[in-house]
Amino acid sequence: MAGCNICNRPFYICDKGHSMSRVLQKTYDICGMLAGLLILVICVLVSAQILLNAAGRVLPGALPSTIPSYADFAGFMLAGATFLALAHTLRAGGHIRVNLVTARLPDRAQFYLEAAVLLIAAALVAFAAWFMVGLVIESIHYGDVSNGIIPVPLWIPQTITAFGMGLLGVAILHTLVDLLSVGRPVLTTPDEV
């Protein structure tokens, strides 16, 4: 990812930009940390279930054989981690981009192509976020709950995924603003394929 036009550091660590940019970047970073924490909790939850299974074979009846709805909770946390990490990953330059063609284009053509791609991505993500918010509203209206042993209101994990999708849309627009303010491509790095 290209650097800040003020300090030439990567955008995601630049602290000399506008205060709104810093607030947004802090939000992306916090969501990225929350995503990592959710992955860690999934690992602990699955490990605890494995230990309970092993203990149940060694000492039958001494401990419960399962954590109620652990697969549902792990799935909800995985969805939350995935969607919360999207904006942070975009801004950190971690999304996979294949630029075999664009790397051979002149900088001006790369700039216009990147702007077009960011506009299309913003529209698609806004469309998806709109329907995810609609899904949350519908789940609240109908009182949808999960089918597991512990019924979880589905609006809770759906809200996290809708927030993550909306934040990805903000990150795409943020990147577009960076592109327009710098006047050159910001999503390409020399180490990409």
C-alpha cells in the first residue's frame, strides 16, 4: 500500500493525517483486534470441547460430555471475526490482489482503474450491508433464534456481521479519498503478484 503524502509512511500507521482519518484507522484497528480475540476464544472453546471429550472417555460421567451449543457459538464468533477483520485487512494491504495486468499500466491508468474498482466495490459492499441490516431488522421482528441447545437471538451475530460489512464500506470510501488526495495508486505494492 502506498504511503501518506505527508510523512510517506503507510496509510494505516500514518498519524499526521486528518483527525477523522486517525479515528477511522483506530476503529479499523480495534475491530481487527476484536477479530483476533474472537479467533482466540474459538480456539479455547474448541480445545475445551476436545478436552471434555477426552475426559469423558477416560472418566465416563465425571464431567459433562459437551459444551452446550459450542458449535453454534464457534460459528457465530467465526462470522464475527471474519467481518470485523475486513476493514482492517483492507487498510493494512492484506487483501489478495492480483495485479499482473495493472502493474504494467502507466500510473495514470492505474489511478483511474483503482478509482473505478473502489467505486464498484463501495457500491457492492453498500448493497450487501443494506441487505444485512434488513436481515437484522427481520430477525428482531420475528424473534429468530438459533436451533442449538442454547437459543441465541440471531440478531446479535447478524448485527456484528452487518457492522463489519458497513465498516468495510467505510474503509473502501476512506481508501478512495486517500487515492484522490494523493493522486496516484494506493493499493499496489511491489511484493504483490
